Amino acid sequence: MKDSAYKILAESISKFFKTPQYLILFVSDKCWMKCKHCWFNEEWKCENSQGKTLTFDELKNLSESVKRIMFLSITGGEAFGRDDIVEIVNLFTSNGKTKRFQIPTSGFLTSQILAKTERILISNPGIPFRVDISLDGNEEVHDNVRSCKGSFKNATNTIRELDKLKKKFDWFDVGVITTISNFNQNIVEEMSAIVEEIHPDGEWMVNIVRGRARDARAGDVEITNYDKAQELIRMKREKNAAGNHSGHFTAKWLSAKNVVRRKVISDILQNKKEGGACTAGSFGGVIFADGSVYPCEMLDKTYGNLRDYNFDLTKMWNSSKGTEIRKWIQDNKCICTQECFLSTNILIQPQLWPSLIYERIKLK
Ligand code: SF4
Ligand code: SF4
């Protein structure tokens, strides 16, 4: 009964909104790093990518086929590596089309990231925008995980400089994200202290390795270490209310959601959570740099390539293939720890709403 309801709901969401409202858009498949925990690695690209990255004109066609996006994550590889990243953002934010957006980055080329971020902020006054910088350890561990000497120094410098920009633009937010992996799981307390020191007035989030990592050892993580990081974040938030999302009126709800999401991830890792009710493929979706459209990054099921649909995302999203994928996800009670979709899943899982409200009330 519950499963059929979720199947109907997923299809209705897709038909109602016509295109994904939580969209992860890869605008590049090139990266400044070679992270050991990365699933978007050479092997994945070799097996899944059709090659040629979407051009600016093709992205323009895509933006014209979309009427509204509640949340857009512009990612890669390294989205800031594109010379036209500001113009790409503007394609999707024109006419109030995108309500909120984010760019994750390794933070490696500080001056380039700062200059582009400032231009984006000036071109998009009042539209909540957040840059999330990855920080995966102390200097030695981070540079080792990222396989790039100097990456820690640059990332921390970028965080400090972006935090200064945050004071100038009140619709701007900066987050620090740590991916807990086998390589940093034993230094979570030290990580917490580092983030506290360089980013005292902003959010620290932890993700957990997912997919087929570049280095197969990455995913060998003790759940207790992930839980320890959750506890450290809770303590940071209780000590300092500034350690939360900011930049818009629903920001605190997002921080509350992150608490619930970490608990859900912990339950999934301990096999305590039932699958199903995933919003990937209905409310959320992914477009890779080569134009191929997927419900999420984890499933090898594609709706096809935008180039074969004349960039009509609505047609593609609501095709019989789309219905088939959505049905498969619910029929198979698909479950994983993909943080983005676990966020939107909370919207359709009423059993999580009391915890969400409780965590929101706890925030001043
Ligand atoms: S995790 Fe991100 S920054 Fe690291 S190699 Fe992969 S895409 Fe690049
Ligand atoms: S549970 Fe994970 S793999 Fe399955 S559809 Fe949702 S995001 Fe994708």
C-alpha cells in the first residue's frame, strides 16, 4: 500500500513540476584534484561518459527548456574551472527561475574562485547562493587524500577569503564539507578543531564516501567515526548559533535537515532503515557534463542524452523511460547514502518530520 502510494507520488511530482526541482548540473568533467575517495574518476568516466562537454549554447538551450528550479547545484569536476561559469549561472538565474543555488569546490585556485564568486553575487542580488569548500583532513591528510600538494593551504585560504565576502553580501553563505573516508576517519576531532579555527561562523558538514572510489580503501569507514563527527557538529552548533546555514529565511531549516539526514545515514549504514521513498528521478535529477540525464549519480539508469531530445528536458523527464525509471526506484526500494537526495526525501517521509521540527526548534 505504502509502496504504491510512493510510486503514484513520484510520478505525480514529475508530472506536476515537469522538470527536476532539485537539479545537480555537471558543467565540467575536469578537475584540479585526483581525490582518492572520488567516484567521478577516470574509470567511471570511461564506462559512462559520452565525452564532449555541453557548450555554453547548449546549456542556454537547456536553461530555456526549464521554467523553475528550486535548488540548483552547479558542479563538476570543478565548476569554477569553466571560464564562462558566471554566464552559465546567469542563464539559470534569469527571470527568477532558480530560487537558490550552490557551487561545490575544492577551493584550489583561490583568486579565480573569489573573483568569479564576487561576479556571480553582483549579477544575482538577493538570490541565495552558497559555495561549499571541501576539507578532508589536516594539511598532511588533506594533501594526501586530494593527491595534490598545497591543496590544504589553498582550500583554507579560500575559505577565509570567502568568509570575508559573506560579510559583504548577506544572501551569500559559505560551507565546509568533509568527506569521511578511511584516510581521515581517525582525526575527526582534529578536523573539527581546524574547521572551528578557520571557519568559526559557518556550517561544517560531513559526508561519507559513496560509489566506486578511485582508491578502493576509501570506503572502509567505521560507523562510530562518522557518528563522532555528527556529535562534534552538534556541539559546535550548540556553542555557536553561527555554525549553521545562513543567507535566506529557510536557512535554519536546512541546518535542522542536515542533523536529521546524518541520523538517517547512520541508520542506513547500520541497516536500520528501510529503502524506498527516494525522490531521485522525480523531485531531483542529475545532468552530467556530456548531456546525459540520470535520476541520481549512483544508478546506471539514464533517461538518455539531451542532445537527442533537442534539449527538451520536460519531454525527456516525462517520457515512458522516465516513468519506467521512477517505477524501478520505488519497486526496488532503492536505498543509499547520497546526501543530496536524502535531503529531498525528508519532504516525502512524514515519519521524519517530528525530528525535523524538533531540530529546528532547538536552533535559536
Ligand atoms: S571529489 Fe571533487 S574535487 Fe575531488 S577529484 Fe572528485 S570531482 Fe574533483
Ligand atoms: S536511493 Fe540512492 S541510488 Fe537509489 S535512486 Fe535514490 S539516490 Fe539513487
